[in-house]
Amino acid sequence: MGIRCRAAGALCPGCGAWSIRVHGSYLRFPSDLPSAGRRVVLSLHVRRSVCTTTSCKRRTFAEQIPGLTRRYSRWTERLRSALAEIGLALAGRAGARIAEVFGSRSAATPCCGWSTLSQSHSHGLRG
């Protein structure tokens, strides 16, 4: 499924200034919740914008779609929330087996519990 943001610009996460100057673009492929038992991967066209505020430390930044994407995430917010709930409720091998239904390839580890959940906590993806 292809997605493109129609906003004329984006807010700089560094200073909050609105920028309409586009630096470039790229494709992201975040996974979403399955539909009818099939894995869903979005094709998201993301623009990089230039912050025109001279005092801002950020030169360029990528637009984020609130409620859909998060910086550095390979999952949509819906999938991230579902996997976090599964990890907190089931953990271990049971959580890993259920996560496979959502298309997440994770493995239970004897010392750390559920590896996908521990990775999401290390990236600040806690719910």
C-alpha cells in the first residue's frame, strides 16, 4: 500500500519552526497489523526538509506522520502497540509465537525474555 503525506511542509523537531523547503525524499517500508491473515507492509514516501532557522542545530529532518510513524521505527504505531501488549501479557515463548501471527520475527531468549520487546524498550518504544 503506497502512502504519501499531503502537508505543504513539516515542523522541525529541533526548534518547532514550520518549513516548506524540501531537501530530498526517500521510501520507508513500515510493517502494519495483518489484514485477513496477510502481512501488511506500507510503502511510505517521506520527505526530508531543511530547517531555515539559523539558530537551530538541525539542518535537515524527516517528516513524521503522527499516529502512524515514529523515528527509526520499522513498525507502525498500531503494530508497535499490539506487540508491546502481547509482550507484557505473555512474554517468553508464548509471546514470540503470537507475535509471529503479526509478522514479527522474534525469539524468546532464556536470559532476557522476549527479544523483540527488549529491543523496543531499548529504543524508547514503551507504551
